[in-house]
Amino acid sequence: MSTWLALTLPALPLQLAQRTLDPALARTLALVIVDGPAQRKIVVFCNSKARIAGVVPGMKLAAAQALVRDLIANEYDAQREHTALQELACWAYQFSARIVPFTSPDGSGLLIETGASERLFGGRGALRQRIISDLRSLGYRAAAASAATPAAARVLAHAHACGLTAPDAVEVSELRTALGRLPLRLLGWEEQVTETLHALGLSTIGEVLALPREAFARRFGAQQLIDLDRMLGAVPDPQPPFTLPEQFNARIELPADLVDVTQLTVPVHRLLRLLEGFLRGRGAGATALLLRAHHNPRRERPTQPTPITIALAAPERDAQRLLRLFTERLTRVTLPEPAIMLELQLERMAELVPANASLLPPAPQAASQGIDALQLAETLHARLGSQGVFQLQAVSDHRPELAYRVVPFALDPPGTQTQTPPPTQRPLLILPAPRRLPTPADDDGMPQYGGPLALLAGPERIEAGWWDLGYPRRATVHRDYFVARNGCGQTLWIYRELAAPHSWFLHGFFA
């Protein structure tokens, strides 16, 4: 039978407001979530700082503000809560392919089928601790419990969230005993049904399970009986499947208008941790990321979001390393207006192939040389931007001066294809424009550059471009190329025009 892990996120709207703050700062602020008409706002959630000052759920906002002078009040947003659960489901896909987000009046959360992946993470307990710890790094607090049925796992997790004593994991044979001791209100039934059962002297799940089934169904309906059977595994409990989206896009709202980009580090890190889980679930790494800082749209002159891009030389999904690149980039960004929300979008991704392990230890320099070069290029790009770091890209053209182009730094620029590498005898440095070489009449028509030239290899004939109908039209070439060397030891790439007057030109230098 499957094993389900339930994660209940108590007071999720309050957690969403606090997770954008540094933990040390969050403990010093009095924060509440309010709902209701504009003139009669009611407190629905409040943090510990507000509770110490006397604020409680159900209190009018005006009364709460009278108790706490610097109270921060955020509006309840059901869509924001739904979006957060979808983002968490994408993140949790790295642990299991069966994810079920749920929302209820008692609390929202996730159901994760872990039976098929527990061995990969060192067992059930280790996997549960890993998930809870990673959720904490995302800024969430969760109560967790495992059971053989999803309904039982949700009841046990809800009990933990309420501070009740309940086991962390329950097998199918122990379900009736473990659940029987818990309060009846954890089932989440309608308030009228629960109050009627309490009036009959029934307060625990075990006492309801002991009632005659037919009489219970006649009095309270068949649906409650089906709920109990699904919880105990007597009947199937199919869960709606969650489909991982093709694109990653996550947002995080800031608790206040921020101008200092250094204060964006914590929310950016939270977004990158979500991205890491999404990429792990797909077995991929990011090659291009776009971070947008949104500004207040209600200002007199609305400002477009400020884009911050990062390009990577190799697929990467480690949130800590991506954060270092964004930190480099943020130090050179000036926000035109205060930021109220951050949005992270995955522009491109590629399959992440783990490096093959070697039986023999590699040489210290050989092991890190390639990685260090990539990290240096990525750091320079993050620091200088796309306008300051470029790379060469091969183009399918036989004309040497048109066989490459300069493009912004990226692993695989969009709309391009990998080209066949050029033939062997090609110089590392090609001049932007060929340079005519002098040809003394008394030297048998041989060109000179720093002295007489001796031909080492060639000719290599290139006749191309007659088909080029582009605009502006590029020149057709008819040339014979040679590798030559002068008395100074320089190795050159030269060519001779096939058309009269058969002039010689210098086109490049070999290293």
C-alpha cells in the first residue's frame, strides 16, 4: 500500500507575508492578516508579536491598531494562497511524482506519496526531515505526518498543527487505534454535524467509529461514512493528479516598498529554492533566468518592471550558486522606483547531466580548470551584463570573415543550431577586413609581410557567396588560401585573388 506524507501549513496567509522578511526582522514586527469590507476589516491571522500586545483573531482592525501603533496589516488574498500552493507543488515534484495540493478551512498544504521514493532519500524519517527542513529554508512552517491513506495523513498532520499528541507515522494496521484517540473536530466535517455529535456525548473519532454503521448513515448521511472508510483504507481514495507545468514562473510580494537592492537577497533566495525543486523534478538545469522587480502601479506615472537577467555557461540548479550570481548583478542595478513584488521566470533550461565519477583521483588543476573557467565567465556576465560579455558563435558560411558572429554570452542562444567546426588550418585571429600585401616585382610575385614569405601549406580554394541574396548583399569571394611564415617566425593566413590582378591579402594570424 502507498505511503502518504501530509504537510499542513498553519496560517498560510500569515506565512506568505512573513517569508519575504529576514527571520530576525520578522520577529520584531507586529503583523496581521485582515479580511472583510473596507470599513469593517477583521483580523483573521496575527503573529506572536501582535498576540503579545493583545491582538486576537476576530478583532476589528481599528481596535488592533489602537493596541499596536506600528501594526502592519495585509489583505487576505485567496488567489495568492492558491498560487503559493501551486509553486510548492512544483517544488515538491523533486521528491515524488504524485503531489496533491489541498485547501480547507482548517489549513492548507500538500499531500505527497512517498512510498516509491523513500529509499532514495534514506528512509521515511530522513525524507520527512529533509522536506520539513527545505520548507523552512523557503520560509514556511509545516506540520507533517505519514500514513497509509491520504485522509489519515491529513488528520494526523492537522493534529500536530493544533499541538495535539499524535504519532508521526502510522501503518495501515494501526490506523483505527491511532486515530481513535483524536478529537472529532479534526475530521473537518460541517459544523452542524460536529455539534450534533458533541451533543450526543461523542468527542473522539474512536467513539464515532464504534457507532452502528447503518444507523449512523441514516442519521448523518452516507458521505460521512465514506469519509471514515477512506481514512481507514476500507475503500479507495483516488486523489486528483497534479500536472507539472512546462514553464516556471514564481512571484513573491514584498511586505513594504524596497529601494535598496541589498534587501532583496532573502526573497530572491526563496524564489531560487523553489526553482531548484522544479528543476530537480525535471532533471534539468537553468541556462537563462529573468528576475523582474515590479513597482507600484498606482503611482502617478506607472513604471515598467525592472528586468535583471542572468545567463549561465552550463545548466545549473543550485540555489546558493545562482544567488551568488544574482547578488553580483544586483550590486549594479538601480531601481527607478521602490519594488513591491519580485517575479522569477525560467527563460531556458537544458538537461543536467551529472559528471561521471572516476576510479582514479584527478589532478587538482585538471579537476577544476573547466569548472573555474565557466564560473568566471558567468560571474563576469552577472557583473558586467550582456553588453559587456560576448562569445563567438559559428555560422554556416564558407567565407571566413562571415563564418562567425559575436553574440551575447549564453550556452545556446535561441534560434541557433550547432554548426560543424571549421576545417583544421584556421587561424585563431582573423582580421576584421583583409589587408593587402605588397608584392615586389623582383620577387617572383611572392608577397611580403615583415620580410619575404615562405608558403607552408595550400592552396585551399574558396569560391562562395554567389547565392547570397540577403540585404545588404555580401561580396562573392574567389580565393586561394595559403599558410605562410616570415623570417620573424610569424605564421600567417594569406590568400590570392583568382581574378586579375591576382593580388595577395593577409587574413589572419596563427598563434
